[in-house]
Amino acid sequence: PRLLKIHTSSNSKLPFQHLNIVHNKMNHLVALVTADFPYATETLCLFMAIQGAMTVRKGANSKKSMNWFHAFLKSTLTAYSGAAFTNMFMGRPTAMFSNDIFFGACVIGFVIVNYLPMDIGYHFFNTFLGEALYTVFSQVFRMGGVTGFSDAAYAAFKDTPSVWYPTPIFGPILFPVALGNMGGFFMKGFDAYLEKGMPWLFQQALASATFYHFYAHDAEGYVGQTVRGVVKPLGIAFMTLMGADEKEREDDVLFAKVIVGIFMLVIAHCFFALFFLDFGATFTFLLFLLFIIPPNAVKGL
């Protein structure tokens, strides 16, 4: 028999869910990349803040010579320039003001990296395991940004497409691209950020947002129909392998989020493993196996 699953709407929350009363039959990897786990927002925001603080600590503040306020704001904007500024292009409130978790995570992450006794926070997150942790969760955070900002732009523009195509094309792609690259533009400047060509974060966001938008939103256009016609049979088989039920297997938005999330995780760990050679690659493979094993396979352990 399968583990108990309590069905709820996507907008509902169950009390005591953090006590693991609810068991989702979907695969652990799907739960990870779609941020479907307890305290997901808090976890992702904290690790994103830690990545920003570590970037500054290992770079501009490697000798801890910066004033604390300078270092704090630089760490915050390194992690959250996109969240701080991108929504302004759409006339929406910035998440840094509208959601206390974002700025609160920046404070906690900065303290962990810079002010714990014996510098234990910095030393841990400077290890392979520590860097792997914040790399995984920060990539999941970015996946949520790409898909969420694409959804927001599509919702805003879907009723006013151009006369040439039934679905708005560029807004739902460029809005999440801007989100993912605001930090580079803000911290380095326009020319310095682009002088060597298209930055990797630009390429990652552009590829992810393009696939996600056409697969999840383009119901009437020939591009979306063609992409789904080619990919969806494979997608149904993949989601079946991941433990999806009949409704989940047919959910184009869910599948697109899963693929974007896996793509961003795999690419990040390929770059990450280059710094650790065989050990890094082996760890990445074992981590992938850990999340791809369905919960039912280990329920008797």
C-alpha cells in the first residue's frame, strides 16, 4: 500500500505539516526542485542570503576590512538585487519590502557567515558540504524566481498579445531574465557585466524561461503546441517514474517547473564539480540518487 496522502488545494496549508504527518507520494527530487517541502520559503531565502554573504566574504571582504554596514548591504544586494528591483519594472511592490522573510533572511545569513563564534559559519560554508548546500538551495530559489516571474508577466500580458502571435512572447521571458541578472548589472555596471559576452546567469535564465513559458503558457501558438507535441510523451513517462498520479502526469506547468529545476541543479553542480574533480562528481551523483529514490522504496527501512 502507498503512503497516506491527504489531498488539498494548492493554496491551502495543513496544520502541523512540518511534523511530517502528511506524506507526499511524489519523488523527493520533485519536491525539492518545486520547493514542495515544509518551510521552503524560509529555507530557500536563508541559503540565498548565505550565498550572497559568502560571495562578499570570499571576495571584497576577504580580509574583513569593510565596515559592517557596507558588507551587509553588499551581501544583501549580491543575493537579492533581483528581488529588490525587478518588480518595479511591472509596477509591483518589491519583495524586500512586502515580505519580511526576505530581509530577515539577509540579516540572519549575514550574521551566520560573519559573526558566529570562532567564525564557524564562514568556515563551514567554505567547505565542500557547506558550498554544496547553499548551491542546491539557491538554485531552487532561482528556479522559483524564473517560473514565478514568468507566470506574473504572462498573467499581466496574456489578454493583450501582438497581432502576430496569440501568446505574448518576450515579456514572460525577459522579466525573469532581468530578475536573474539584476545583481550583475547593479554590482558590476552595464559594460563590465557584459564586456565578455553573455554571462552564464543570463544564458541560464534565458534558456529556462523560454522553455517554461512556451511549454506552460503557450496553449494556442504553434511553438508551444510543437514543443508539447514532442516533449509531452516523454514528460508523462518521466513524471510516472517520479511517482506522479494521473492528474500530475498531465500537468504541463508542474512538468515544466520540474524540468527547469533539474536543469538548473544539474548545470550548477557540473560547474561546482569542476572544482572538486572526482569527489565532487561522485557526491553530486549520490545526491541525485538520494532524491530520485521514491519514498515508497524505503518505507520499510
